Amino acid sequence: MDKVSVLFAASEVAPFAKVGGLADVAGSLPKALSKLGVDVRVVMPKYKDISKIYLDKMEYVMHFFVDIGWRHQYVGLFKYISDNVTYYFIDNSYYFCRKGLYGYFDECEQFTFFTRAFIEMLPLIKFKPDVIHLNDWQTAIAPLFLDAFYKSNDYYKNIKTIYTIHNLKYQGIFPKTVLEDVLGLGWEYFKPSGIEFYDNVNLMKAGIIYSDYVNTVSPTYAEEVLSAPLGEELNNVLAEKGERFFGILNGIDNDLFNPATDRSIYQKYDKENLSEKVKNKLGLINELGLSQDIKAPLIGIVSRLVDQKGFDLIVECLEDILKDGINLVVLGTGDGKYEEMFRNYSSKYPNRLIFLNTFNADMAQKIYAGVDMFLMPSHFEPCGLSQLISLRYGTLPIVRETGGLKDTVIPYNEYDDTGYGFTFTNYNAQDMLFAIRRAVRFYNNPSTWEKLMQRAITLDFSWNTSAREYLEYYFKASGEKNNAENENEYKRH
Ligand code: ADP
């Protein structure tokens, strides 16, 4: 077999709709796979918030109906082709004509609808993928649905599934009443070796059990989740997958994140003229009203403001950081307690701490390019893309050694002159402060800093390697599919 076909299903895909790293991955991995010869089609919901630029370019394909428990719901199907990848959009204004992507009371029903719709569209569009690639809890129920509703339908026979967990923290746990009412399943699936989880329904657990392969997005996180506490009570279920559970490091889209061509930033630059980078710092200082001291170290944060990202450590030593003469720019939305904390500090230190309480992709790019250091002291981190984007822009990361941060940020060692970042191990504010102060010490030595920036901007965290790893698993899975098909053929004769 020389060509493999894949349906890639995700609840967010950049540039159409994005909340976090899942969208970046779903926007860039399929493109990389397509370059490797994979027939890859992406499917996502047609959200109201998708920019008009894309809505106008979408083409209506067809409509059909799916059953969600006792409901019979309309599915509009749209498509858009870009970079050799076909994107399908599942439309239903009742489920997706809402502000934002997540957090509604009927999330289970919304994404059950999405999942049933993309499974049932396959014969209608005459696309029979070798593999369906699922992502996070929103699409995790697909392999169980294939087992429950489509087993006897020849069209779906032997389609293999790979399930990627981008964050084990968000599992899609719902009261057991959804089992019949929304999922339309019989109680035979409500068992410890099935979808049952502490007397609730857990969609991620079903995804792990019923998928042929399961992975997460960095080798270290794949190891960490095999035990408590990062296993989030699913460590044993993951361990049971054995070699069918593994870690593949995420990549970034090097064309999209490229300081040499990025139209969002104040001044383009590359490794040959890295000295131009400072104009981006000046741009930020002027646009945001930061103190005019260009020499003062500037730390950036672009993040969801949630516990996972280590904000309690930042709360603990923010005064110390500011008293050290370091300035900060923080872009993010999330938990009220962190939003309030940054709001308070920014009024106390008006030109020293700028807090932008919004989601703004353009401003994110300006920050990656304009700051000297990027702070990401995560409590846990499945992969983390922000540190990779920072490195691509020659901005040095300060991170906690966990998950993908540990796999991607090599700490600078001045004795053997290796590494390019600043790291700490224990989840502890003083250790973080120590790492920040160490970074500032080298920042104050321009020749060392310049060398580290050069090192960072030269690194390659594109999909080159990781897309091939996914491809290997697709081949493995479709090989199993072909073996199964040959066996059936043999039995029939
Ligand atoms: P996670 O997926 O846990 O949120 P990642 O580091 O994997 O974290 O990916 C986060 C992505 O979302 C990055 O591309 C980052 O730039 C982007 N992002 C996060 N917050 C914002 C924001 N407020 N505005 C713009 N982009 C943001």
C-alpha cells in the first residue's frame, strides 16, 4: 500500500476557529500529512464565529439528518479546499450558531451531533478513509459509535481509529442520563471496561478503550500520564493499551509562524538580521505604553489564564519580578481570579505590567517577536506550542520542566555551552524566580544573549519529523485493516 487516507476530526481548527493548541495542530498537521502524500480531509463544526472571509469561500455540499437519541437533526455539509487539504464543516444553527466554542450546558449533545454527522457523511461523500483520526473528548466517542451503530454496515468495516489526547484534564464527563437520552447507547456499554467512570459517562475513557491507537502530544507527557496525579484517574486505562499508547511531539507551522514573513509584527527579521528584532520590542513599548527603557528585560505571556499554566507561581512572586526592574506583557483570558490579579497589578505598575485581557492572534505574534523572554511555568503541559513559537521568533523561553516543555526546551548550560532556555524542576515560586533571575543575568551579557537567540531561531520544530511518525501509525493501522479484509475475503472463498 502506498497511499493512505485519513479523516481528521477536531472541534477547533486554525485559522477557522481557535481556543488553544488543538486548533494549531489541527490546522497544521493535516497540511504536513498532505505533503507526505496522505489523502487527508479535515472535519469541524461550522461555528458562527468563523471569519466571514472563510464563510464566503465555503461551498455547500449537501444536507442529511442524523439521530441523536430520540432527536432527528438536520446536518448541512459545507467544504473548502486549501493547501491540498479538504475541510468539511458540519452545519446546524441550533448547535453551532452560538458565541464562542465551548462551555454550553448541552456540550455532550453538541459534540455527539458533530460526531454522528461526520461518521454518517462518509458514504454520502463517497470517502472511505483507512483511518479516522480523533482529537480530544469532543470526538472521542466515534470509535464506540462505530462499534455500536455501524458494525454491520459494510462501508465502515475495518476503518481504523487513532485517538490523540491533547489534554487529559478535559475528559468530557457527563451524568449517566446522557447514555440513552443523548448518546443513544444501551446500558451494556455502561461498565468499568467501557464508558462508565465513577457512575458517570466519560467520553475520553471511551475513546481510549475503543480506539485502535491512542497517543498524546509529547513523549514525556505520555510517560507522566501513566501514573497519578497527571493520569487524572485514567492512568490504568491508558496503561492497558500497552504499545498502542505512545507520545508524538507536536510541531508548528513554520510558514505561518515565520518572523521573516509575518505581517502581524512591527519589523520582519530572520537569523541573518536578528538585530532587527529589537524594533519589535520598541513597537510593543510604543503601542502598549510600556516604560521607554528599551534595555529593561521584557517578559511575555500568551496563555489561557488557568491553573494548569502555573499562574499561582506568578502571583506569588510578581512583586519580586517587577521590583527587579523586569517588565511584563500578558495576553490572555480565563479564570476570573487571575484576570483580577493581573488587572490589579497593572494599575499598580501602569507602565511596567501591561495586561491585555482578550484573545488576539495578531497581538500574540507581536508579543512572541517583541519580548526578550517568554514565561511558561506550567504545572503540567501536554506539549505546549507557545514555547515553540517563541523559539521560532528568537525569544528565549523560561519554563518548568514538565511534559512537552521538558522535551523541547534544553536549559542553557554555560559550562559546556549547550542549550537555549531557562528551566526549573520543582513546582515552586522561588525556583521559578531563580530561573528568571538567571535568564536576566545572561540577558545583561549581550554577546551570550545574542548567541542564545541565534541558537533558538535556528531550531526546527516544524512537523517534518512528527508528521512522519503519525504516518507510520496510519500505515500500521491500515495494514491491520488490509490484513483483516484479506482474511474476510479468504473466509468467503
Ligand atoms: P493550550 O493548548 O494549553 O492553550 P498551547 O501552548 O499548546 O496551550 O497553545 C496555545 C495556543 O493558543 C498558542 O498558539 C497561543 O499563541 C494561543 N493563545 C493562547 N492565548 C491566546 C490569546 N489570548 N490570544 C491569542 N492567542 C492565544
